[in-house]
Amino acid sequence: MPKRESNIVGREFGNALRAAIAKTGMTQRGLAVELDWDESKLSDLVNGKGGATVHEVELLLAYCRLSLAERRHMIALYLEAEEKGFILFPDDGVPDQLRTLISHERESNEVTAWSMSLVSGLLQIPEYAHAVALEGPHEKADIPKVVAARMQRAEILRPGRTFTFYLHEQALWLPVGGQEVWREQLAHLLRMSVRAYINLHVVPRSIGAHAGVAGDFRVMKFPKYPPLVFLDTLNCGLFFDDKETVALYEDRVKKLAASALNREESRAVIDNILEGLQ
């Protein structure tokens, strides 16, 4: 039997299943015994590798005592596991795509992000993130939760992973949140850019059209899973881990790298803008 591999949809199902099992108070081994399953079968499901029939998944979810709506959602997710890509629409004030993105960023060992008009979310200070959220599609009461979720993402900016940020120069010139917030955001970029595990590269305005004109994206790489591409929109998030799409965006990264300034030159651009704001 060929070795089964997980994908983005399978892992989303697996994470939800893991949470459902935890609520029962049972261990995976105990649940496998109740179902008369080999424990490896349940382990594959939890790790997003599939390997069970829809009827078996329905039985498993019934043991987890999920509501009818929850079971329907989980079954629909399981059936999508063979599809290319994964789209998430938010159900409440904190977008589901943001929670899922945080989960995958935490599992990754390498993150590459391209931002054309704003500072990348992982590098945003709270005040900057708040100003951005005010202009988004969120209800005003939900903005603090959205900002808090974005700040959670920044907790992964620690040694042990590699982060590469490509940032268009025009994003540095956008005075998000007013001059004081703008100035502090630029200073934060300079502080972060000297960390050995963070590579910050500015794509200068002077080059004109460039490989990132189609919009922002993130590429994440993992120790155990295939690379993943994330695209953000106003009301949903798109996740792709099929080889063709990943290769397309990895090619974009290579072309952005060829156009971008080096680390020292990029810091000089930020410093020059900051000096003009003093």
C-alpha cells in the first residue's frame, strides 16, 4: 500500500478532529479500542492522511458527540481532502483563515512573504495593525480580536525558523495610522531587520513593474509537509499545496529576490525615510 501523505485540507480536518477527541476526555488509543480500529488508522486521520471511509468517519464523529451541524461540516471537509486548494470563509469576528494561517505558521520552519502595499502582518506593530483593521471588512466591535490574533502571529518570530520578507518600497511610504504610528512602524522594521533569522528586502520603486504585481502572498515550508501558499482576500483565505501552484509562487520568489535590494541597502532605504520624518 502506498504511503499516505497529508495536505492542507486533510490537516484542517485532522486539527478539528484532534480538538473533538480532546473534548471527549478519551485518548486516541481508548477511542480506537471503542471503535475496534487499529490505532494507526485513527492516527492517520488526526494527522490529515485520510484512510477511512465516509461511513467510518461518520461513526467516529458520532463517538465524539459532535452536533449535527459540526458533523456535517467535518464530513464536508473530509470529502474536500482530494481537491486542489482550500478556501476558508470567516464565521465570526476573528477570520477563520487567520486562525488557520497562525496554526500553519507555527508548524513551519521557513516563511517567505511578499507585501506590495502594506507592511507584512508578521512585522506589524499593534497600532499599525489596528489602523489596517479599521479599513477592513470587520465590525468595529471585532477589531480588537482581529488585532490580537494578528499579534499572536508575531510570537513565532524567534530563532529556530527562517523568515524572508520582500516589501515594496511604496509600502514604506504609506503613512498608516498617522505620522507617529508610521514612524514607530519603520523603527520596528529596522529593529527586526538586524535579527539573524529575519531577512528583510525592499523592492525599489525605481524598477517599475515587477514579479509581485499580481498581489501579496506567503510561502511556508515545513519539516514534514509539502510547502504551502497562502493568499488573503477581504472575506476569505486561499491555501494551496499542490505542486503546480507552489512552483508558480516559488518562481515569483526567485524573481523578486533578483529585483530586491540586499539587507544593508534595504535598511538604508528605511532609515532614509525615517530620518525625513524626524
